[in-house]
Amino acid sequence: MQKIIIADDHPMLRAGLVQTINKEVDLKVVAECESGEELISKIRDEDYDIAIIDIDMPGRNGIDILKEIRKENKKLPVLILSGYDEKNYGIRAIQAGANAYLSKETDIKIIIDTLRKIKGGKKHISPELAEALANHIDFTSDKPLHENLSDRELEVMILIAKGKTVSEIAEQLFLSVNTINTYRARVMEKLNLKTNTQLALYVLENGLLDKKPLTK
């Protein structure tokens, strides 16, 4: 029996996933979290066979949490299950140490199969993500400017594009206002932008707000 822990702040979605997984004879969700910090705490206290992590959670994002997990536990299989498009976030997730990255709209049978494939530390790359990875390797000189951003810079950029103030972002990410201003300045420099309006247009034009609807 593979013991699974899930971190996702959407109760209805999480409940549906738990119910479906627990119908399988070889898989069982034994713990649930609503934030990345709660996930880290539970992983430190108990042993699990697989972790399922959402990218978009309160406070630190899933990729940031994954990086911290990898500092302490390099072997725990992790599936990033996200509402974000694979081509924009899948590569970052795999580079951060995820064993697999799937959209929340992926057929549940594929999600179950992926959980079985990654147990023991193996990786599973979907055809769509494999193509994105190949393009990333083969055409790095032509890659979009935002791929030069760090994960945190990308996160701050998207929050600014969503209309969040610097203070609101600082509170959400548990960082200082000065730190957020530094990230914003780096984003503007790397993307050759001058204003928040230009930044928001860049995010929209590159599909970085193309987040699939989630059910709260």
C-alpha cells in the first residue's frame, strides 16, 4: 500500500481526488494539507511514499516548497498536480525535482497510472511536457524572455499582473516590501519593461495567466 500525502487548498477538489485514489487497492491518501508549510511539517514528522502538490497555494508556491523538500528528502516521489499549463510551469517543476507534472484536468485514470509509475522515484513525463522540454533544450536562444526569470521572479510578476500591490504580495509571500520591490526591478530589467501595465500586457500575451478554472 502506497501512503500518499496531498497538499492543495481547494477542499472540494482535494476531497474528490482523495475519494478516487482511495478506491484503489494499492494506493491510499493518509494525510491532507492546505499549505506548503503544513506539508513540510508533516513530511518531517512522518514517512510517506508519494506527495501530490498543487503549485498555487497560500504563501509559498508549490515549486518553492518542492525545492525545500528536495533539500531534506531527495527520494520522495512528488507529483505536481496543477491548474497551470504544462509548457509554462512543467519544465520548472521537473527542473526543481518533481517526478511528474500533470494538469488538474488530466483524466483521473492517467493520474492514477502516474502515481504508480513514479513510486520508488521514477519519473513520468507526458508527451506534451516531453515536447516542451525538447523545445527548451533545442531552442534556448529563441526562448521567451520570461524563461530567464527565477521561480520567485515569475511568481511576483504574475501577482503584479493580477493587480496585487507590492504590500499585498509581500504579505502573501511572507517577504518584505523591499524584497518584492527588488524582484519587481529584476523582472522589469530582464523583460525590458518600464511599467506595471507593460508587465501585465506581457503576461497576458504570453499566456501566463492561462490558469484553468478551479472549483473552490
